[in-house]
Amino acid sequence: MTQTSGATARLYLEDLTVGQRFVTGTKTVDEAELKSFATTYDPQPFHLDHEAAKSTMFGGLAASGWHTAAMTMRLIVDGGPPFAWGIIGGGGELSWPKPTRPGDVLQVETEILEITPSRSRPERGTVTVRNDTRNQHGDIVQSFVVKIIVPRRTPGA
Amino acid sequence: MTQTSGATARLYLEDLTVGQRFVTGTKTVDEAELKSFATTYDPQPFHLDHEAAKSTMFGGLAASGWHTAAMTMRLIVDGGPPFAWGIIGGGGELSWPKPTRPGDVLQVETEILEITPSRSRPERGTVTVRNDTRNQHGDIVQSFVVKIIVPRRTPGA
């Protein structure tokens, strides 16, 4: 099942099933924003300047991976699964298989991989999700497998 | 060996040894910047407002994990190991063991974990590093184990 979730319903552990998918809206990568983010947080030539980027491994201007991660997060907060406590992740396995380029149109798909009620805390559980961020060609530019803390609607039920 | 590396020397694969450490400068987490980042990329109550954050799992205002990651990157670009091609990572294992708070003073320590010359590409190799970001109390607020692509000074030597 794939669902778009501008939905206001807040999701609890009982509302989720393994294999469930959620698709966000889209975000067009703005070149000025790409350079501004890089200037502040990742000032390396391949994130700042077309010419300088040509002779690097990226072969052209590319977004900082952390900018891709930040844009992905915003897409999820706005239109990903509306977990009841929000999107609270403690970390996970992150990869950037392809660069994000100016003008790319990003969209994130979240898939529920695993649902584990907590043994020690009856009011909550852990949901492992994979968030794949794709560009307009369908290439994955970021994948993040992360455990999210999600409350139970009925503690210990 | 621990070294601070505002050094201008560019590092090649042959310059590195397992266990080598690098320590960056520091960054004080500014509350206005914390909220501004969250407003743009992670607009959830616990990243935006002291009062709203109190009743959440964070128990108070906390930076977006992606902001911690971005500030960490800037510290490394400015004062981490000056790898010859820059800091080019394809992903890795990311964790945020503790929240980053306004006023925290962050510093990053990079440790070289593994050095693997490429078999197919004699001009380069992969260096696995752990970047630990600590606050002023010595608590780790982020750890990222990542493979960086580093060139050889003498290809295939």
C-alpha cells in the first residue's frame, strides 16, 4: 500500500504494518539555496562553483550530502508518515549513491521495514523505516534506514 | 597521535596511519541559528520552541540532528584532516546518542579506522574514519563512521 500523507491523522504503533509506504511531495533543488547551504556548512569547491566542480570527482556542481539530508527531512516532516510523536530518530545507515544537482526534483518514499514494541516501555515501540530520496529520473540520491520512536495508542495492549 | 590540523598540507593515502586522530576547532551552538535551521529543514516543535519542547522526549529545545550533522561538517572542513580531494563520503553509520542544545560547544575528533587502497583504481583508496562530535561535557552528540575517498600520492606505488 502506498499513501500520500498530507493526512492530519496521527499514527500510532498499532496503525502501522510492515511494507506500508508513504510518499512525500516534491522539492526542486534551488541553486542559490544549494550554494548558500554549502557556504555555511560545507564550503568545498564542488558544492560552491560550477567551474571548480568540473575537475573534481563530482564532475559538476553538487549539493552537500547534508543538504540533501536536510531537504529530505523537510519533505518528510511536511508529507511523510505523521507519527504521533513526530519524526524522532536516533540514527541509522545513511548513503548517497548519486549526487544531488541544481534543478533536481526530489521526492521521498518511506517504507516500514520492522515494528518492535518496547519490552521495557509499554507506551512505545521502535519502527525501522527506509527513507529513499529520488530525483526526477528515479535515481536514489539518498537512502537512510533509521529507527523511529513511535508511541502505542493503547500502552501495553 | 592526535593532531590539530589547520595545517595546509594536503593528505594522501600514504600520509595516513590507522589510529591517527585529528581534532577540530569548536563551534558554539547559537539558539537563533538552531531555530532558523529547524524552521527551514526540520520544523518540529522540539526544535523550534522551549515551551513546546518540554513535554516531548527531548525535555527541552534541541537541535535537529541534521543541524548537528551540518555543524559537524563545517568543523571538519575548517579544521579536520585535510584530505587531498576534500571530504568526499558516500555514506555511513550515523548516530545521535544525545541531543545538541543551544549554547553547547561542539568539537569533532576524527580517528582513522581503516585504510584500503583500491584494487581497480591505482590512483586512490578508501579511508574509513569515525567522526565523533562532543559537547563541552565530553558527551558524544553525534558519531558518524564513514568511508572517505582519498588519492594516492604515487598511484599504484
